[in-house]
Amino acid sequence: MTPWEDPQLIEAFDEEFEELAHFAAGSVVDCGFGYLDRNGAVDPSKPVELWITGRMTYVFALAALKGYDWAIPLVDHGIRCLSEGPMYDRENGGWYSGLVTEIVEREDGPHWKVVEPANGGLKQAYAHAFVILSSSAATVLGRPGARELLDRALADQDQHWWEPEFGRVREAWNRDYTISEDYRGVNANMHTVEAYLAAFDATGDRLWLDRARGICRFVADTAEQLHWRIPEHFDAEWNMLPEHNADRPSDPFRPYGATPGHGMEWARLILHTRAALIGLGDRDDWMVEAAEQLFNRSCADGWDRHGAGGFVYTTDWNGRPVVDTRMHWVLCEAVNSACVLGRVHEEAGDASRVAELSTLYAQWVDWADRYLREATGRWIHEVDASGVESGTTWEGKADAYHVAQMLLLPQVGNTPCFALALKQLAE
């Protein structure tokens, strides 16, 4: 039996997921969901961000699909804030990247008053992807207003983000969609792939699956040129910028160099896309090899074999560590990709490879339990090279999205995406 099929592990992960969702519920603010500090309180010094509001709404939708009815009001709060709240730009369309707020004391307690949109009203593809992801999950759940929000978000993709000449999405716009940033990023496209797969599940419209497949193919083809290290940064014509942010190597969204965690995440998403295609009687034979190569490169470059273990945040183009901080999301994606890739090899009857992946999966889950799991439902987001909690890139416990998916994946299988799979399991 593989570890991801172990009933005891699945039961333990279920308990962990429910407590994680309870912990995440502390992020509620009037206009969405806020950034949690290390103790689980909303950090008032940070904007209320779109990506966090989308991710938390998504996690609560998954919790509701697991049968936790207490999460349903939290889903409705997220959908209401994204549909009607001040993050949505009624004048120009789209969603602000975040909101600057201040706390106002009232008779019924503190309230988060919106001062202005953050960053001058900047709009980001990365954050918009989580509007699609959360509204897709809420649509599967059947919550009021969710499908309308999803349709609005998908229309916005066509109008403002999708560049058909490249088959990928642009990075960012100013407030009124008149100035587009020249930069293009693989990170935003990665989360757009996940969002498009979720939209395909929620709507049945194959357009979103085909777009996801095209983005995956571009990333695989480009990574192959660099020994399966994924270039993250490009100009507006999609020319590589390999030295981008060399002076800011630990940037949380645009770090210099290659990011092993993204290699793992892309491996998983490529295999999810493949599984969705197989479900339609279609397939792309390049996908398993690409996922395997990305996974192997991320293992070889990212895992620390000489110290406390864990995956480093970034490497240079020769695989040498640049930022050796260990992020919780990187470990979660490594566990996820081992699980998905292991299932593919199980289907192919490759027992030796399944055994190897099972060993890695168990090793990485154990490492997470030792260094990242602070208590049931509470996960440290960053540790240093010796395994001690740090906050150089990620302070506090910003959100629950990566851990939630890691905990649920053993039940979900390779396809469809999380929300629809959980709904089908409950039926």
C-alpha cells in the first residue's frame, strides 16, 4: 500500500484539514479575508489582499464540500465580498490587488474600514486567478451568486488578460486597464492554469482546459531548454529575463533564478491537465515525461541533503542554492507532485518507481511534521536552513491554501480538480 492510500494517513489528514480550516476562519474581515500573523490574528498593517481573499474562500468551499456546514457562511462571505465589495472595480471592471484599511471601533466591535485601493488600484493576473478558483469551487458547492461571479471573472479573462497571440496571460494592469506592465511571469500563468482547470470542471467548457494545456506545453518546452529548470521571468514578447531580480533574490512573487517548488507545482498541474484530457478521451503523451523531468530536477536541485533537509526556495541556473530558506508551500507541492506522479506510475504498472515515490512522499510528510506543523491545523510558513522558524520572505501564516490541498489530495485522485472530486465523493 502506498502512503497516499493509507486509511490512517487519510484520517489524520482529514482531522488536520478541519482544524486548519477552523484556524483560517480567524482571517474574516468586513471586506474579505486578511493576512494572518503567526498567532492567527489578522495583521492590520497589511492590505486586505485579493489573492488571500480568493484563496481563503476556496479553502472554505472545500471545507463545505467535505461536509463542514459551519464553513458555508464563510464561503458566502467571500463570494459576497468578491461580487459586491470594494475589491471589485465597478467603474472599470476587474478586481484591485488589495485594499488599504483602518480599524474602526464600534459598539459591536472593531470593523475594517476601507481607505483606498492598494498600490494605486493595481490589477494582477496572479490574484485574478484566485477569483476564478474560488468562484469555481463555490459554483460546484452551489452557493448563491457563485456562478455569476465565475462568469464575470471568465469574461474579464477574455477582455483583459488572455493574449491569444501568445496563448498566455499578461501580468498586470493599472486601475483603468490603459497601461499593461511590460513584464510577463510564469507564476501568474501557473495559477491561471489551475484556475482554468477549475473553471473547466465547474462549467464543462473545454476552452479553459485547452488554454491550460497550451500554457503547460509552453512551460515544459521552455524548461527543457534549461535542463528542466523553469525560467520565471519574461518581457512583453515572452523573451526570457534570466537575471531578473538578481538584486532581490528572495522576492515572494518574483524571485531570481529557478524555483524548485514551482517545478513541483507545474509537474502536478501538467498531470492534472493530462487526467482531465483522458477523461474526455484525449491525451498528450509528452505530459508524463515532462512532469517526471520537472519533478526530478526539483528534487536534485532543491532538497537539502547535507543539513536539516527541506527544499530551498531558489537556485541559480546551475542548481546551486541562492535563497536557502524553506517555504511551507514548496514542501506541500513536493508532497502533492509525488502523490500525483505516483498514481500515474501505478496505472502504468511501474512498481519500482511507485516505491521510490512512496519513500519520498513519506520522508517529506515526516519532515513537514517535524519542522512545519506547529500544532494541529497550525503550519509555520517559513523556516531557515537549520529548521528554525523565520520570516525573511513570508511573515506569519498568510493563508491555508497549499496545506489544504496537500491534506485533501490523497482523497481527490488525479482528476477532476479538488472541488468537483470532493462533491463526487460525497454523493
